[in-house]
Amino acid sequence: MREFPKGSPPGVDYVVGTTAHLGGNTVALPEDWVVDDLLRVGDRWLMIVEAPGIRMVVEQTDQQDDYRVLDRHDPRGLAVDPTGRYLAWGSQNQLVSADEQLTEYDLATDKVVAQRTVNQPVQVQGWANEGVIASYRLAPGGSPIVWNPVENTLTTVWGGDGAGPTFLAYTRKDAPRWALSDGRRGCGVMIAHPGQAATVPDCTHPIESPAAFSADGRSLAANSDGPAIRMFDRKLADTGAVYPLPKDMPVLQIVPAGPRLFVVVADSSDGSTHVLGCGGTGPCDRAVDSKPHESVVLAQP
């Protein structure tokens, strides 16, 4: 990582190890916590936390030791609906074979308001106008689906041929767009609604997860070959903007924040995690460096 100069901290909330940087405050989390997901909704921070023998959904404030457990049933993935009122998560039972759940939680009343039993471990990945975006974690390619909590229906996202595409990203900006990867060659495809049949075009560079749309929805930053983060337009054409990454450093998360793009990578040599801040035509810099065997998680926008 020495080839990347030290830069300023990211312009989003984040957790490094067991220290949370929330709303301008530094909060010490319990020493046995590992944070997997971080989502900010207003003045609330929602986390998926792993602790010895348990995985939980936790609501954390920006004050020390002030948190509340919302769910203890092995949650996977967090997303909030377009209104900011409802939260959703999936599940993956760690110990025994069991029915898994998609859960909708009302942040206004602090109650579970809907659940759907599914037959495989399922991870929530976003919330579209049509409902909760999720994928079956153990199926080839991820099998993206949409759960409508009001009607309690499941809809398959993909409507074309393929070996089971992987969900990449969704944007509600301008016109809704779903970005998927075809699961065979890694070429991207953009659809406008779940179930739409689409032909996968030939591609010069694969588009892989993680990926994220820019705040205005006009471009997509995605993990690609090289290794590198590449920028694609709304038609998934390569824009030519590319940020090379070190080899043997898997990309864990991509979060756009204003004019910059923050990329979380793992260093396989010592188990440390780094946040790279990228933007413009210059090289990326190091926004956050963790200690060996510590994780860094950025808040989802």
C-alpha cells in the first residue's frame, strides 16, 4: 500500500476495528464485535454485528455504550426503503439447517411488520421501488429476487438467458436502473424493471461485485479485471476512467461520496483493511488504514 499516499479520512461514517466514527463522534464498540454492515438512516446507525456465537442487527447511536439489538437470528445484509421508514434484512443460520427469513422492520414503531420464509440463506442487497432486493447466497450466481413485503410476493429479477446473473447495483435516480453481471463471462447488463428480458452484450472488461452507482445515477463504479475499479456509463459502456489496484487485495466495498469514490480493500498478507479515496485523474490515496486482522466498513449512502 506504500504506493498510495496518505489522504484525508472518508466523507462518510465508518467503523474500523471496534471504533466507530459516527456523525463526527468517535464511539468505542464492544471489543468482541466485528461489524459486517453499516447503514445510516437519519440520526440512526444500523449495523450487522458478529459476536462470539451470534450475529445481530444492532441500532447504534453516536454515544458510547448506547445501542439496542433488533434481531439475533443470523441476519445478512441491510437496506432501507425509499421513504427511509422501513428496514430489511435476510438471514443465514450459522448452526443448523432451518428455514431462513426476509424481515421488514418499521423504524417508526420499532417493530417487525412483515416476514417471508424462504428455502435458502438469503442476503438483502438493496431496496427498489418494487421491493426488497435480495439474493440466495448459496445458489450459482446469486439468483437475485425482489420481495414485496405488502403483497408478500417474490419476483425473479432476471428475465433473460444466462447461468444465473449476479446483482450488482440499483439506482432510483432519473429512471430506475438495475445493473447485473451475466454469470458466464462477467459482462454487464442493465434492465429497467424485474423480469425484463435482456440480451447480454459483448464486453471488453467484466463487471463484478461490488459495484455502486454515483449519487446522480449517471455512472457505475465496479470491480473489474486488472485488478481495477472501472467507471461505466448508464448503458454500461466503459468510460475509460480506471483506478488500478494492487494484486491480491480483494475489493470489499465501493461507496461514492460527492466527487470521490471510496474503495475498501483487504490485504491478504497481514489481514489488514484499507480505504482508498479515488477521484479525478490522479492516483487514489489511503483514507483509512486498519491494524492487521481488523476490518473497515463504510456506511452505505
